[in-house]
Amino acid sequence: MRIHSIEAVPIEIPLKKNFGGSTYSVLTRCTVITRMRTEDGLVSEVYNGDNREHGREIVRLIHETLAPLARGMSIFEGERVWERLFAVSHTSRDRKVLLEAIACVDCALWDLVGKALGKSVCALLGGYRSRLPIISIGGYYMEGKTLADIGREMEAYRRAGMAGCKFKVGGLTPEEDAGRVEAARKAAGAGFILAVDANRGWSADDAIRFARLIEPLDVRWFEEPCHWYDDAALMARVRQATRIPVTAGQSEITSHGVRRLVDARAVDLVNVDASECGGVTEWRRAAALCGVAGLQMAHHEESQISQHLLAAVPHGTYAECFADPERDPVWQTMWTNRPAIKDGMMDVAQGPGFGLILDEGLVRRYRAG
């Protein structure tokens, strides 16, 4: 089966309020849908990323640069396809955007392979388990938000069937954010997974001060605690100073970047994102590195993709989502056959490939450009 054509569709959905972390704002839910067709008429359908600033550029790259390179190649020679696409990076001025575009094509290819063989991507990658825990990303900074509001937010996640929450920190002083985390823990109760994510918001000293304040609160991990410019070395300092496991990787765009974190002994878990790092093919390399190093795998958002990846390997942890309906209308409504969430667990889709069915009416309504 050979690749005939690739169509990419940018999606942009305005949000009703700003879902901001310590270093960014989110006013639009964006993603890219990729449909790859074979000469035999088989069609993939996947969506990747939350590309608020450059979704349309990703689509342009796919149509003008990547599709011509992949056209005519067999869907069963994924490593060769990936190698040909990645070679563009040597002359690219914006490798991050290019790797996101490659991820769209690579994930579409894996979807086609699964459909051709009648197997899920999880099964193709190893099929270690058929379900996994799922947590919601939350704790966003919003004007006028009180500690009581944080408590109600945690209760809402419990009602939505979530096993836990990855909570935003790093935008206030360590003491102020520790108070917010304490409010979340009190409302959530024991047994509710609570992780924290600073989005590279602090210096090492502030991150250490914060970590020591929240150590009694049973925090699952401390994600991206330190500023971007020397994050591996700074995170290694934090990791040595606290009992809380340190997590990073979502800002890396290759498995080589993950190796940098592993070599620096900066992390206990790696949450590299297949939609940011070139797709399933490159994520699999990062997962192999972490498995050998004894590190667990998380995944930044993207549960439509990550459920298959994390469930395929023995060192996978939790899928992530946005349980607040106002934060992710794609997850809530556009993905029409999303597996039900119950008692903190998500069943991995058993259909061939990624097993996604999207609402075509919503795709047409929110198609950008």
C-alpha cells in the first residue's frame, strides 16, 4: 500500500475565557487534522497538537513540503518515510514547527498501518495494557479565582471520573502557590492524584523552596520547575533537593533532547509529546531510552494519541485531558467515539489505528483558512 495524498486541516475554536499557566495564555483551542490516503483508497484520520500560534503554518508545511516527499512510499516503511521527512530539519529555520508537521504525517501513517492490519496502534507498539488512569489538567490562573473555587474545581474533576489533576503553579510566589496546592489537596482528599506543573516558571531556588513547602501534600510529580535557558542543570538541582519526583520533556522536540535530560539526571519521569517530537516513530525511541534508564513515561496532553502509547509500554503512567468542557471542545465533542471515563480509568480504543471518529459538522464549522 502506497501513499497517494495527504490533506491537513487547521482547526481553531475560540474559548470563552483565558486558560493561562505561569508563562502563557490560552484563548483558542487549535489542532490539525491529518487525512492520509493510500492508492488503494484507505484513509487515516487523526488530530495532533494544540498549536495556537502556527497551525496554519503546519498545514502549509505538510501540503507543500512533506506530502511530496512521502507520496508514493509504502505505508509499511515508516522509518524510511520519517528519515526522509526529518532530513528537511537540517535546513529548516523553525525546527519546532517542522517537527510538529512531521508528527501529523507520522501519526497518520501509523493510523493507516493499524487500519491496514486491523490492529490498534497500542497493539502495534506492544499492547501492554488495555486501560490506564486519566488525569485532568487544571488549576489555571484566572482573575478573581479563590481557594474555594479551587476546591470546587477539584470536586468537579472527581465527578467527571478523573483519577487526579495536574495543577498549574509557577505564576506566583512559592508560598502563594503552595497555598493553592494545599487547597486543592484538601478538597480532593486522599487517593486523588495531584501533580504540579510550573511550565518553566521559576528559578531553581524558588522551585526548591516551593517543593519543600508542598512535600507533605503527597504530590505525584513536579513538572518543568525551572526556567528554559538551563533547565536540565537547574532541574537536576531541584531533583536532588526534594523527595517529589521531577518531570519534563514536553518542551523537547526529539529523542535526543530526552537523552539530554536523562544524561543530566534531571528527571524521574519524561512527558515528551508525540505531537511535538515528530510522531509515534520518534516517541518510541524516547520511550526506549527511558525504559533502559528506569524512568517512567508520562505524556503531555493528547489523550487521543497518548492512550495508545502509554498503554503499550510497561513504564507508561497516566493519560491527560482537559475535563473542563470550556477548555477543550475537541476532546469533549469533536472526538465523537471517545472511550468513556469511569472510576479514574480510560479504556484504550480498540478500533484499528487510533480508532478516532470526528464530528464532520464541527470540523467544517471550525476549519480555519
